[in-house]
Amino acid sequence: MKYDIIVAGGGMSGVAAAVAAGRQGKRVLLVEQSGMLGGLGTSGLMTMVMTSRKWFYGIGREILETLRDRGEARWIDDYPVKDYERIPFDAESMKRRLDEIVAESGAEMLLYTKIIGVKKDGACISALQLNGPTGNFWVEADVFIDSTGDGMLSFYAGEDFDLGDENGNTQAPTMTAYYAGIDFDRYEAFLKTFEDGPAIPKVNMIRALVPKAVEDGVLSVCDLHHPGIFRISPCFNVGVMNAGHIYGADCLTPEGLTRATVAGRKMAKEYLDFYRRYVPGFEKAYMTNTCSYLGLRETRRIRGKYMTTFADKAAYRKFPDAIMRFDGGAVSDVHASSADKKAYEAYYQLFTAARATVREDDWAELPYRSLVPMKTKNLLIAGRCLSADRQVQGQLRIMGYCFMMGQAAGTAAGIAIDSGKMPPDIDVGALQQQLRKDGVEI
């Protein structure tokens, strides 16, 4: 089977890439190994888009505004980090909306289908080998997009990559869970008693209670980095629990992922016990389910034509081939790799450093070259496997930005097909013009 464009990975970046290419009239195939689109936003149960308050445009915003208009998502205006907003959504509604928008674009999709290899002709991929319920089979295309998060397609194609810090340590994943039966009025009243501490109330609460819980034997790890409970809707007593880092996890081997997933499920129960015992409003709370895919934050970062750096972000650097804006300044959200208190303090310092001096009327830019790998001419990358150092990846891995990267990659792939050029050689001005036309501010 021959397509114009094949998108590997059906997370938020992959969906945006497929939709952008499909809307250009291209024959597109979106390949996803699980039974649903949305990645960590659906199968990972992180049913809340974290995004820049100012720089969030295009297909991702369109999807969430549709859900909001249907009463299935909401914008929260009081998020304590001033540059960002959170948008909780109903998981089942998001699954349906992603199915809809892909179908409406004309793109085809295959769920329950995993990439297991590539065929290359010189510096170009000619076909992907896939595995599904009928066994192994091949599909061909002119242009390919790697939105797998782990950079699997790029890895199979022989691209070089970086992993974690200088010692190969990556940001710790978490096992997200849903809690029901929460009395949020009592919980929020309890949080107010921690308003006088050095940080926001939830952080002050965790710093006070987690060490005690470890001492009491309720928690096995003293993890002070605790994003905690996020309410999905004011109409229901259900919250998303995003806590319990699985430190030391090896997330690129089946053995490592298995150990981390089993540990994450055990930790999810520990945190339910923690909230029930120490936090008013959770006495009758119960865990409805944990995520079906571990909440990974960092694995491979593919080396592209340009590696966007923390220095670029800190300096609000602009690029002639920019394809999206993102929040600049010398701050980032790089979760620690270990439970060591110094590692948490380093995370917290980077996350809060100079935040008061972040420019609200300025932005950094992501160059198109950070979506273009070094070796394979007909391949683009989008999502958390982009070409960036880990401090920038810590910022750009969130769903809002992944939507925008995917849209840029899908648009670029369509332009490559129309022009008969390889993605590195397209007219970037035409790409920027199309992105502006489609509502992306650059």
C-alpha cells in the first residue's frame, strides 16, 4: 500500500501532523500501537492539557475549543504558574474527538499496529514494516513523520540520538491514576492552611506531609516533587493523581518498562493511602483506575539539523525558519532522575528561577531545523523526541507544544509532496505562510 505521508505515533503531535497533512489533500496513514489516539492524554490518563497561556494555536486549540463548546473541557484561569494554563478534559470525549478530526481530514489510521522495522533506499525510507493482528506487512510512502515520543522510527532509520543527562539518566516517569469520591471543598479548605509557607499551598503541604508519611511507613519514597491532584470537572468528585515518580526507571527496554510499570501501580496505591490518611476530603476516596501506558517524560532526543538549546530559550532567540513560539526565559520543567533531596532542589530552582522576571510580552522560537533529522532525507520528527537539549525538551514535551510541532511537521510534509522536494529543502517561507493561514502565530 502506497501513501503520500505516513505518521508514526498517534499521540497529540501525531494527530496534529496527520490532520494537517490530510487537510492539504494528501493521502495520509496514521499508525498507532495502542487502541486509541491521544497518547499520554488518553491512554496515559493525563487528561489535562498543560500549555502556554499565550502561545497555543492551531489544531490543538481547535480540538480543545470544540470539547469546551460541548461541555467536555474547560479552561482554568487560576493556575499558579502565571505563564501556563491547564485545560482538563473528559478522556472519552477526547478519544472520540481525535477519531473524528482525523477522519474529517481524510487521513486513514491503523490502531493496534506497531512499527517493527524500516526499508531504506540510500538516505531515504521507502517503506515501514508493521505488525498487527494479521501479522507483519509493509506500507510505503514518500514522506514519513516520527511522532512516537521515543523516536522509534528515527531509531530504526539509523538516526543518532541523545538520552537523558551526561550519565544517561532520564526524567522519572509517573503512573497517573484517577481518584473518585473526593470532597474537594474540604480539600481546598485544607490547602488554605498552607498559604503562609515559602511556596504555593500544595507544595507547602507536600513538604510538610510526605516526610511524615515516609516515617510512618505509608510511603516508601520521600518524593517532594508531587504535582498532586487535579480536578477534572466542578460537576464531579473525580481527580487526576499525577504523583509518585519512579526513580531509576529504564524506559527503553521491555524489562525496564515492566519493572517501572509494576512499581508505578504499587506506588499509586501508596498515594491513595497517603491522601486518605493525611488529607481531609479523601477519607472516602477510591482509585478507579491507573493509566494503561506509563507517563514517560523523556527517552530519545533525535539529533536534528539544529539542536534548540536552553541558551536559545533563556535569550528569547528568534530564528528565520521559526515554526512556532514558546515561552522563553531561564526556567524549565526537568523532573529529577532520583529521589535525592539535592536533585529535587535542582529541579525546583530551575522551575522557579527568575520566573518573576520572565518577559510576558516576548517569546522564544523553535526552528524548523529542529524537526529535521540529520541523516534521513524524507523524515521529520515532532513531539518529545525533537532535536533539543534536555532543558528545552523539559518545556516542549507538554501537550500544547506537541500539537503545534505536529502541525508544523504535517504541513511541511504536505509542502514537500507538492513541491517534489525533500523536507530539508522545502521553501520555509511557504511553510510559515501556511502555518499563519492555519492560525499558528510565528
